[in-house]
Amino acid sequence: MNDTSPPPLFMNENPVAVPLPRAVQQAYLWVVTGLGGVATIALFVFAVATQSGADAERIAGAQNDERSSLAVLIGGLAATHGRPGAP
């Protein structure tokens, strides 16, 4: 009637597989996530540091021209977002 045997493509569990404790699995995920977060923060800091020198000089030069800080801020945003490939 009903065949309860596994289909021919069914793969049984590997007999040499060693089950890891759940704590080890969670620790591994925490370590990988932590390293990814540290790498992301490091890349973000590097990206900001490479742009901040030129932007700081441009803003300081604009403030010497007796412009208000709001005008300098808007000009900086326009210059940043007006670049090709800027988000």
C-alpha cells in the first residue's frame, strides 16, 4: 500500500559527522559576527579619514570668507552629494 522506505535520493546522516555542542556553535557565530562588525567599523573609519582632510580644508576656507555656518554646511552637502557615485 504505502511505501515508507526513503526515496532513492534521500541521504542519511553522515556517520563520521561529529555533533558540536550548541554553545560552540553560538560562540562561533558571535566571533564571526564580531569580526565582521570590527571590519565594518574599521573600513568606515578609514573611509571617513581619507575624505575628512580635504573637506576640513574646504570648510575652513569657506568660513574665512565670512559665510555663515549654515551656508558652509549646505555647500558641503551639495559638494559631497554632487560627486559622481556619491550616495
